[in-house]
Amino acid sequence: MVGEKRRRQPSYNAAAVCAPGLEKFCAAELKGLGIKPKPAGPGLIEFSANARQLYSANVWLRTATRVVVRVATFRATDFEHLQAHALKIDWSRWLGRDHVPKFRVSTNDSKLYHTKAIAQRLHQVAGPPSTGEPEQLFIVRIERNTVTLSIDSSGQALNHRPWRQDLGEAPLRTTMAAAMIQAANWDPTTELVDPFCGSGTIAIEAALLAANMPSGGDRKFAFQHWPDFDPGSWASVNGTIAANRSCGLEALAARPKLQASDRNDKAVEMAKANADRAGVGDFINFEPVVVSHLKGSSGVGMVITNPPYGKRMGDAKVANLYGRLGSVTRERLPNFGTALVTPDPKLAKAADDLLVSVATFRHGGLPVRLYIRPARPSADEAANSAASTDT
């Protein structure tokens, strides 16, 4: 209609939530999306976003567990103050007719500390709990009497991958696998090897990254049910996904297959099934072999892996395994770099005394470190680099 005002695109004060230790990787991903990140404490990176950027962050962040939007921040030392501030919030912006609020509350060093009672008071203002209706999650954090109320834009946690249905023992978190690949600075045009592939998480995450495909597949998001949801911006994001998938898979088919192996036959079967569900099964070669049978290559690439480090194997046996990984890699993959996670610096040294710790996070209840040694250039690449320098 002539003269009709164009719909104003909503803006958001958002934050990406990640596992503590992964902040710099999540921030780098936001920068890659054209979003300026602002570190805001352990496991939290704040940013301002329009609708398209918020939607893109949910689709493309591989190291985040959730993206939230700030609804309100205020001080409250009793229930009267809490409800008075809650009444000032425009809940209709966030809750459609068919959704009801759900409050997840945590407190620290505050006069308001009874989490269930806090949620009950907020329900009195925003609407009653679900009796079967779809829920919209709100996250309430009260720190020293300051209330931060956020709405979850993601829905199911982003670290959940629909394709990862078959899991082995102590599987690596998907977000940590994505961080390892990013930290290793792996070039998707080069080779990648995971000799302890387990459920296949590292190889699958790497293949999806190389193909420019979202790691979460065609999942749904909470923001799609918001009253201010922008279909135009979402269509734009979806258009990028479709274009990337088409071009990415074609490019991936022309590159060396990713190599993933494990001594456990059942683990390899599970990894194959996961890769097929992710749509990248044709681009990964899975084999049930021990690390001693690792195939050789004169090319450049990365060994990115999560070796066993459980106490059940025994310290001497684990150290020997890491030592074997290092010797086989040096002998058969001389131009490869290495990235691995382990809780013990001695194990990292046993594998490669040039490995450097670049990040620390928790996995399986243990503090573990991510160690990296960059890939060595091949003889041809080194010669080309020297010639270019001389010129």
C-alpha cells in the first residue's frame, strides 16, 4: 500500500552462553557473523543484534549452548519490589497467545533466594504455568539483589545436535569439538584425521564446517514463536543456508575424505550412523582400526582427537597410548599438526613435546586442556614460500 510505513526491524541486547573456557572461540564466531562481541564473564559474551543477526547467531554458532536476549535488569530486595518491576515489562512482546512463561531461577548472595517462590511471583504477573501449553523459557539470575531477566531465543540447547543419536562412552561435547577445530586453524582444503573417533563428533563437526552447513540441521528455534518474529529476516537466513549447503557439499566432494577410526567396531558403526544423519556420511572414511594402523600421508593436515584418559585404563597404559599416537603421527603424517584434549600435561608431552596449551574447560567433570601444535608445511609448500619471500 502506498504510504504504508515499512515494518521496523526489532533490535536486541543479546548474549551467547557457552561452556566456561570456550568464550574466545564463541566470540570469534560472532565476529565472523559481523557481530561485535563483548565478553561479560565466564561463559557469557554479550552483543547487540538486529533480527537477522539474532537468527544467524542461533543457526551458525557452533560453540554456544544458548542465545538469550535481555528483557530487564533491576534491583529487588523483596517480593514487592520484584513484582513492581515485573509489572513494568511488556510481556506481550515475548509471549504469543499460544505460549506461556516458564521461569528458570538462580540466586547468589541475595535477599531473595527461594527460587520456587520467585518463579511463582513472576507467574502472577506474566501468566500462569503451563497446563499443557507450549512454554517460553525465561532465565532469571539474581546476583547481590540485582535481577537480570532474559528470554531464551534458542529453544532446545544449541549444543544438542539432532544427528548425534548414537553415543559411545564419555562422548566429547559437540561445542568442544567445534572449539578444537577452530583452535587448530584447520584448513578444510587439507586432510583431517581422528584416530580415536568414538561417536564421530570431531569428524562430523569438521565436515559440516567445511561444507558451510549448520551443525544443528533444520531445527526449530524459540524466536520463531515470538510476536515480533520477522519472517523476512528468517527467509534471508534460510536462503543463505540453502546456498551454502549446495555449494559446500560440492566443494567437500572434491576434497580429501576426512579420516576417522576407532579400535571399537561398535563405535565406528555409531559414528557412521551419526554422519549419515548429519548428511556428511559420504565425505568421511570410518575404519575400525587401532592407532598403530594409522594410514600415512605426505600432505598437510591436522590430527584432531580426544584420546582416552580414563583412570580405568591405568596410568602406564594411557601414557603408552599417547606415546604411540605421537610416534605414529611423526612417522606417517610428518606434515600434520596435532590438536588433542587431556587433563594431564604429562600425557600431552608423551604425545608431542611441542604441544602448547591454548584453552582449559571441563569435560566429564574433569578440568581438561586443549593442546595444539600447528601443521608443518610440506616440502613443496615450504619451497614455494621461500621462493615467494626471495621474490
